[in-house]
Amino acid sequence: MSQRRDLQEFLLYLGSGLTAAGEAVNQIQQHLMRVATAYGAPNARVSVFPTFLVVSLDAVGPTTQEPTRQLGGGLRLDQTAELYRLLYEAEQGKIDPAEGILAIRRLVAMPSRFGPAVRVLGHTILTVGICMILMPSGGDLMLAALFGVMVGVFKLAGGRWPSLQMIMPVIAAFTVASVTFLLTGSGWAETDLRAMVAPLVTFLPGAMLTMAVVELSAYEMITGSSRLVAGILQLLLLAFGIIGAAQVVGVPPPAAPLETSVLSGWASWLGPLLVGVGIFLLLAGPRKSLGWLCLVLYAGWIGQYFGNMVLGGYMSGFVGAFTLTLVAYLVERVPGGPPALVSFLPGFWLLVPGALTLIGLTEYLGKSTAMGAEDLIGATGSMVAVALGVLCGHPFHRALDRLLTRRRTVRQG
């Protein structure tokens, strides 16, 4: 009986960890069912909801419900990689459930190997990379770097005081927008949403919105709807901060289309590399994973680039997400490669569905209603295209995985 209780609690901890890592609930349920089967409970029942899990080891046994918040929020990339290492061992029944519970507790308490200064540096590099992808002017790039340092410090403060986390998007957006508008009013800089969006990228719920569409497509209505509402609220908070700054400072958001970048075309191709380095430092990527992370990001970026050339803007997000997902899972198969979730979730910041949506919301809440509505429609289409790319990438990878496994078996036989 004690072993079954340990297994049930182990499943709850694994489910909580996967939820904190940002995995889709349908994938979490499949993972937990494989673990339960490996430990002799093939009739287990698992239900994953936005804030709690329900687990029963058989149809007539006791059911346990636990909040997913017991792990204390999201996981860094190194913690996610360690969690998946434990998960893969558990799916083969190679770890005692009681030891697995302790291992998950240890990985949650594991300190980041990068200090505050390095994390702020990572946020700054990430900001510059995103700004390059948005095709800025030289002034935008310098302003975005300064804002990257400032917002990186804000995020460290928000991590120390959880009570500030909910309002931190408003504080950061208000501060960044206020400084931008003040510089514009004094003639020191030109107002441009690209310089404001880039430092706020780590607040943008691009992955959350995309995973919401993925879950809704898998008929996970409760979790998908919850993620969608939470993501929209995050965008509204950011947009409110920018519009509030415009009202206080007295400079309205720009109503004209964004100007063309004065930087050379190479800048947008350097962007994914800087994004990869920034994410690695900010979120403590697993050791020896930087190269793999950049490979996956460039795969998605190149897929999006050629998708736009051949199929147009809306389909570019589909091609980019499909390529990014497929390469992330292929990298996972390579010895020493990080789990797919580690490398492809940061890719949503690169595909920038959240950034486009923020630009649309800001313009819509400002004076350019027509342009804002057009951007919102375009961003929604982009988000759906990215989600469909992820959806199609999963079965294609599974089919390719079965083919490679079959060929390996035939070759060994």
C-alpha cells in the first residue's frame, strides 16, 4: 500500500513539474499514463487542470487531488532538462517513486548557476536580439539595450517579491514607455514601438497563447481556455502600461506605420543567435545546450523566412513553427541533446506572436483604431498558424521516429 501511495504522489509531482515547465496538458497526461503503466498501474486515471491534478491508480481506488502550484511557479531550462531526465527514467520504471519525489524536490530547490548580473546581461542580449528581428533603426537598438538592463533588474525584483509579479508587467511597460515618450518629447529619440516591445519580450505570453490554441485543438477546453484568458490578460496589462504612460507623459502612441530599419539585412540574421545566448543566460540553459538551442532557433527562423518568401506572411508562422518543432524533437534524440521542450518553447519568443499582438493592442487602445484592428487580426492569424505548425510537427515527428526506429531494428537484426 505504501508503494502505491508513493507512486500516486510521484505522478502528482511529475504532473506539477511538467505543468510548471509549460507542457501541454494532453502531453502531460500521456507521459503520466506511461509512467503509471511502467509501475504496474495500466488502469490509472489522470486529469490535468490549470491549477490542480487528479490522479487515481485504478477505476475503483482512491482519487488524489493536488494543486500544481506546490512547486512554486515556473521552471528554468536547466530544471526542465533535469525533470525530463527523471521522467524518461520513470517511463522505463528505473527509479523508485519515493526517490523520484525527493529528486523533484531537489531540482525545484536547485539554485541557478548564473548570478543576478549574468541574468540581467542575458536579458539585455535577448532584448537586443529581439529588437534586431523587428528590424529597428540604430537609435531603437541602443534604446532597447538600455531598456533591457532596466527590465532585467525589474524581473529580478519581481522574483524576490512574489506580490509584485502580477503587476510587474504594468510597472515595466509603464516605465519603458514613459522614458521613451519623454525622450521623444525632448527631441532625443523617435518614438517607436519596436524599442518598447523588445525589452518587454519576456513578459509576452507567446508560448502561452500558442499552447492554448494547441490544447483547444486537442479538446482540452478548460486548460486551453484558461491559458488563453491568462495570456490575453498579460497582453492587456502590458498595453495598459504603455497607454497609461502616454496619458501621464502626454505623448500618444504612434499612429503612423513603423519606419523601415536603417540597419543592414544581416541584423535580422544575427538576431536569433543573440536570442539564443540571452535565453541561455537568463533562464540558465543546461550545460552544453547553447549550440543545440541556437540550432533549433535558427531552424525555426529560416523556416519562417523561406515560408514568408514562398507562401506569404500567415503561412510563414506555420512553416517556422513546424520546422522548429521537428528539429527540437530530432535534437532530443541525439545523445546529449536537451529535451524538446527546453529548445522549442523559447522559440515562440523568436516567432514573436506575442510581440505582434502587443503592437496591435497598443495601437487599438490608442488613436489608430483601424491600424490596431488590422494588426490584431494579423497577430491572431499568426498565433493560429504557429499553433498549427506545432500540432503538425508532433505527428510528423512521431511518424519519422517510428520509421527511424524500424530501420535501426532491421539494421541490428
